[in-house]
Amino acid sequence: MTTNEIANKYLKDEQILWQGEPKNVPLFHKSDILILPFTILFGGFLIAYAVISAIMMFAGQGIWFSLVGITFLLMGIYIVFLRLWYRKKRIKRQRYFVTSKRAFAFDTLRDDVLFDIPLNETDLYLGHKSLILTDVTNATGDFVYNLGLDIFFRKFAHETPAFRYIDDIAGVSKIIVTNSKKVVEVENDELFI
């Protein structure tokens, strides 16, 4: 979906105060310093297992061992190489909106709503090149998404809501804070008789 289609479908009766998307998404994250050696070892093991399986298959020993080896080969290639490409592509395809009522994110890769948080329920924190929108982080979900394994486990783990790799974090923060105060003032504007 395009940005205009998302706005027309999900944000029809709201004033859009800001919209954006991730810019300059790196291939490697700082967490990859720790994760990359383990993925290379694990992926290397899977690829070596697949090569040994292929040799055994050509020698006429055990087709079952070879089928498992081919599966391990594909898993190893994904873990070592393709997960980095997939993670970057997934982040680049996100679209972010701040309206007069809520913070909203949409994933154009899967045509799915990532999060929809009312402005008066947002708690802003500065993350690594991102603006985190809640005080409750999901470490397990963030780990799965950071590894690029959400392609397998996205139904079981959810990423912490955040605007990632946006240009003007301070400006977006100011828009959210200013308008969340307006939402709270309107909600507390009650008439007692």
C-alpha cells in the first residue's frame, strides 16, 4: 500500500500531524557485534552438515540424512546472509504517522498494522536512532526481530513500538508531547453540576 492509501483507509477522519519512514537503514546493527559470530558459527555448522549430507547421498547412503541436510543448508544460508537483507528490507517498508489522536505504524511489506497507540498513552524514550513509544519493552520480540527471524516467529513475538531511523526525532517528540497534552486536556474537560 502507498502512504496515501494507508491514510485513506486507517486515518480517514484524523488530522495527520507528521508522517515519515525509516531513512538510512544500516545493514548491520550494533547488536550484530555479538550476534554475528554466533550466527556464522551456527550457519557454518548447518552448511557443513549439508555438504556432508550431499556427499553421503552421492555415495548412496541414506536419503533421509540428505533431505535434512538440504533443509539445514537453506537455514544456514538464511541465518548467515539473507536475514540481514530481510531485516533491512522489513524496516525500510514501514510507514509512520502521528495524528491528532494517535501514533500509528504500518508495514507495507505485509500490509499489516504494526501498532496503533493513542497519544495520551505514549511514553517517549530515545532508543538507538529511534523513538520508542512505550515504557514496556519486549526484549524477546526485539531479539527475534533484530535477528531477522520474525519471518518465522512473528505470530509469537511482537517488537517494541518505535519509530525507527527517522530524521527528526526531536521534532516528532515535540509533536507527540504537545498533542498528547491536548488530548488529555480534552478528556479531562468535564462539567460537574
